[in-house]
Amino acid sequence: MPVPRSMAARLGAALLLLFSLVVAAEVAAPRPSAAQGGPGAVRGFLDAHSHLHSHESFGGMLLCGKPFDPDGIEDALRDCIDHHPNGALAFFENFLKNGSPIGTHDPRGWPTFKDWPAWNSLTHQTAYHEWVERAWRGGQRILVNHMVANRQICDVYPLKRTSCDEMAGIRLQVRRANELQAHIDSLHGGPGKGWLRIVRSPEEARQVIAQGKLAMVLGVETSEPFGCRVVNGVPGCTKADIDRGLDEMHSLGVRSMFLCHKFDNALCGVRFDGGTQGLIINAGNKIGTGRFWQAETCTTAEHDNTVAGGTLPKELSWIDPGGAFPLYPPAPHCNKLGLTALGEHMVRGMMRRDMWIEIDHMSVRAASRTLDILEQAGYPRVISSHSWTDRNFYPRIYRLGGMVASYGHSSEKFVQDWRGAKAVRDPSRLFGYGYGMDANGLGPLPAPRANNSANPVRYPFQSHDGSVTLDRLRTGERTWDVNVDGVANYGLVPDWIEDMRVIAGPEIVNDLAWAAEAYLRAWESPPAP
């Protein structure tokens, strides 16, 4: 039966808190030289997970600013109208940044950028095209740009200008990606002249990179792909819906997809969020599916995050999702819901279309079954793109020839994750380590490194291949310094990589610089016999 409206009303505000806890001198520099004298081995960085067009997500009025505007930067980098005059009404921004709906900020963007973008300001544009260009000049060669949607957030956020239908939002964002490419072309002499190209195959990617350009791969991260929600165990899609949806996405150029994200759906159970955040998302799961998460004590080394149950903490008693949460068994917890028959159909359909299968956000049951299928077929195009799977799966991913990329943590945490992944790599394969910045994904970018005064990034510095000199990033009247500001926007990604070189030496930069090649090898490798 449907979820009672009274319950949905009591939980609407809770879902607004849902992701609050998830937490240009050089622009004029010469273009990087054509890669390695031709379409051979690529040396360059991989961002396996970002969202350049999420300003069109969640109803189109939650994230402020755009990656480009035909009328220029002053129109692209404007705050949301509801954030004026002092940010006091920007309750979602304040939740995300401060854990409270109360707060203020200077809403003016261009040209002063006093309060945004910032590493912890999560509803303001961080991937303006000039900032992405600086990351490319600094050594990035592949960007996986995920179209993103979430119906639940869109439903409860009061301001909207676009549909909450997730697939309608995905189509709109694909159109925006092509418009971005055309806009960049227009600034550099016409069609095909820009520094960014959308690619649909590894062969295209190698050609683009050999021309000294950034290869953009289109991906999809959405909670209900092709309408595949589930309510009280009843799926909202069929195998035919999945086949039509995959055909459409493939024709639009999408080459990487998630099956589930944050909430259980008709394809797979999700990897739980823990703590207070988990309570809120579990409440959202109840609204969206009619059921709370179903957890059991794991009997394997892999497990999902521990989920809280029972009575709500006093400070969250106002949520009251129609009674107390379930009393869960002892941890470690595993979601009882794994990969469904529809989910298996989608995995096999993605394999037939030679697409990347994103394993993050799957429950360990779903992820393990997905890896079983891929191992039976010797299928290498599997990726953990932003640290949301159990690390015990890394050896299986590496043995298949797949990829692992860490979320864009602060420098010290990222270095720790890199060392852990390298320890379990497949020594018979090229090791390249990617990052998943999750830019514009309602999560923080890397914070400034604590206590960095003794060994800061010193400006100017050289790109990893020595082809470009990078000084402090300046846009309008604002100059950013990674030592003080962290990764305030996407243009500071090279500075963050330099910060990791400072604390971990050239080895980490070398492994990061092999990530693009490792990704391309996995993309072009035939299934193992």
C-alpha cells in the first residue's frame, strides 16, 4: 500500500537534511602539448566521478550557478535568487555547511567571490568551465561527467523550474553537456576547436588526448533509472523498460551507469549510510519504497555501513516516520536486498553495450553478485569511482582489470586511501589511481590540509609533466591558495595534487598520472576467455 501522506509530510523536512550530512594567469598559459607524440600510452589524471550539470537536478533551483552561460561569467556565476540579500533564507545551503538552517553568506559571486565557491559550500557552482580548463592544463586527461538526479530531494525542495522525473533530468543534462562542448568550441575558433570533447569509445578518447584535449565520458548516477523504483516490493519497471532505457542512454553517448543510489530500488539494495545520516536516509527509504532498510548480521568479510535502529535520538524525534525504526540485529550489517533479477538483466545489458558498471552504492550482496557475473564473463569494465563500496572488493575489481578511484578527500586521507588500494592491486596490470571529486555532488571538496605551515604548496609550481607552470588561481577579484582555501573550486585540483606530492612524494603523482591509461586499457580490453 502507498506510504501515508501524513508520514511523508512529517518527513519532508528530514529529507531536506538528507544530504546535509553526506558530506587565471595560468588560463592564458600555452595549451598542453599533444600527448606523448601520438595515440600511444597516455600520461594524465582521471576524475572518475563529477557532476558538471547538477544545476539542472533536483528541480533546477537547488544548486546555484552554471558551468557556462552564453552571456558570460557574470551570468553563469550568480547566486540563487532565494539566497539574497544575505543568505539567511538559504536554509539548505546552511544545513549542508553548518548542520543548521541558520546562517548567512555574501550572495554575490562574480567578481568578488567573497564566500563562494568554497570547499564546504555545497550548493554553489564549483565547476565553471574556466576552472575545469585549469585542471586540464594541470594534467587531467579524462573527466567522467555523471548526470545526476534524485526524485525524493526534488519532491521535497520547495522551489522548482524543471521536472522531478529523473530520466527527464538526465536527458536535459546530456543536452547541457553537448552545449558546454559547443560553447568551448565557440571560444576557440569553431566546431571541434575547443579543448574538451565528449567521447564514446576508448579509441575516440585516445585520439582526443593525443590532440592535447580533455576527454569527457558521460555517465549516469540516479536513484530510479528507467523508472525502476520499488514500492512495497513491487517494481516500477520491466525488462523491456530497461532495454529501451539502455538503448536510449547509449545513443545519447552515456557509457557509465549506476544501478542504485542511496535508496533501494527495483534493481538492487543500497549500501547503507551510518549514524544520524543513516537514520534520515532510512526514513527517506521508507517514504520512497514503503519499507525501512532490511538488515541482517553479515557472515562475510564484506559489510555495509552499520545502520542505527530503534528509538530516534531526542534531537530527531520530530522526524517520527510513523513509529520507531526497526530494531536491527548486531553489527556488522548487510542489506538483505541484493541484486534483483531486473538488476541482473541490467548488468548483462550494460555488458552487451560495452558500458562501465559502477559498483559504488550497491549493497555488498548486490556488489558481490555483480562481480560474480563479471568474473564469469571476464568483463573488465567495472569501477569504484568514489569510495562507496567495501574495500574488500578491491582485489576482485583489480583482478578483472577494473578501476578504483578515491573520493576527493583532503590530502592526507586521500594519500592513506591510495596506499591501501596499491597494497591490494593486481601486480600483473598497470596500476593507475583515479580520484572522484564528486564536484557539484552535494558533498565537500578537499579541505585545506591542517597544520600545513611547515610544508605548504609553494607557488608557482610545475605540472606533473613539466609542461605548464601554475601560479595561484585568480578569477575576477578573488585569488585562491590551496594552503588556505583547500579545493574551493575545480580549478584547484592541480594544487591539491601538488599538496599530495609535498606530503607523499612523486610516487603518488606517478600513480595518479597512470590513471587515464589504466582506465583506457580497461575500456578497450576484450572480455577474458
